[in-house]
Amino acid sequence: MTKTLFAIVLLSLTLAACEPAGTDNNSNANNAKPNTAASTPAPVAPSPEPSAAVKPQVKAGDKVKVTLNGAATDATVVRVDEKSGKVTLKLQGQKEEKTVAIADVVKE
């Protein structure tokens, strides 16, 4: 008899735990209703271009200085990819081209 009673109590507790509650009794719930009329911030459209501090006005053919391995080197801009924020340079005295961040380039 005790086993049967224990099994019924255990089964009823299991079913009660699995059923969704009709009312929300969660003490962690955020019950404050936001006042949308008084404090609605204006939407801010994201700027499609990087900030001016990071984007110097360089174009293909410009003579620039770039710091590589701690030393300033003269270079010529080959390509500018503003979307990725990269500049491809032809370093003075070298044959290969080097791609660096726009922020690392200083126009002469």
C-alpha cells in the first residue's frame, strides 16, 4: 500500500512539473511595462563608411609612408579597398606588393 501511494505521489509531482503554468509566477520576470510614448530613442542609421580618423584620403598612385616591422618605409599606393579597410602598396626598393590596413598608411 505504501509503495502504491508513493508511486501515485511521485507520478503526480512529475506531471505537475511537466505541465506549463497558467500564470507566470517567476520572481525574476521583468514586469515593468515600458513607457513608449515618453522615452523612445530615435533610431540611428549605421554609417556605411569607416570613420574619417581611420580612413585617410589615399588613392592609387599616391606616395605614402607605412610602418612595417617598426621602421617607416616609403611606398606607392597600388589599390585601395575601402570596404575591407586595406591598401595594397608597392614598397620602395622591393618587387612584391604588400597589403596593409588603411590606418597604417600616412600620406606624404
